Amino acid sequence: MGTALSSEQSDLQQAYQAQLAYAQCMRTHGEPSFPDPVLTSHSLSYPAGDINQHSPQFTSAAKTCKRLVPQGGAPSASQMQASIARMLKHSECMRTHGITNFPDPVVSDHSMGISLKGIDPSTSQFQAAQTACQRLAPLGTPG
């Protein structure tokens, strides 16, 4: 027997499915490294990437795939704010638990993510912080 989803979780799941279809469409139509969205129980986030959003390939793929999601693949303002707030709390938690150089998320127009450049996630200190902060971590992000 499954657990009933709240209205917010159901909306989030629907948004995730739409964004996932959009990402798959973008890859099929000329952006092979376009990332999948990341879904957690409370947020939908978008990994930072190195995609040139002004390239002819991106423009063409975005035009073709726009039908799959409102805003042409961009998260709504409230989705972005919720994801950013959660990621900021996660970063603060990691710093509180000894990873003092853990960065805040990097946010651009259509993506967000955390760069671990200069941080060794295999250390026992990082692993302990990761365990302590796991409840705040967006799925697919370190920590």
C-alpha cells in the first residue's frame, strides 16, 4: 500500500516529469549534455552546466522542446526560490559541520548547482558532515 502524496509533492512530481521530458528532448535535439532535473522530497533543482544558451543548437532545441513545459524549461520563480533556499541551508549545514570551505550554490538563469572544486569528498570529515546534512541535500548533489 502506497502513501498518498500531498498536493505539493504531487505538483512537484508533475513538474519533475515535465522537466525530465524537456531535458530528454533537449538532448535528442542537439544538446547532448543537457542535464536532467534533480528531484527531492521538497524541491526540484537544476545542475549547473556549461551549456551555451545562445548557441544555434540550444536555440533550435529549446524552440522544438518548449511545448513540453511552461516557461520553455525554466523553473517557476517559486520553484527556483525553494530550491535555492534548500541548497543554501545545506551549504550552511556542511560548513557548520566542519567543511568550512563548502560553497553556496551557483545560480544562473536556468540552472543551479554546487562546485566541490578544492574539496575532497572522500575524507572522514566530509563524510560525517554529509551524513549530518543529508536531510537538506538536494538529490544528486554532494552532501
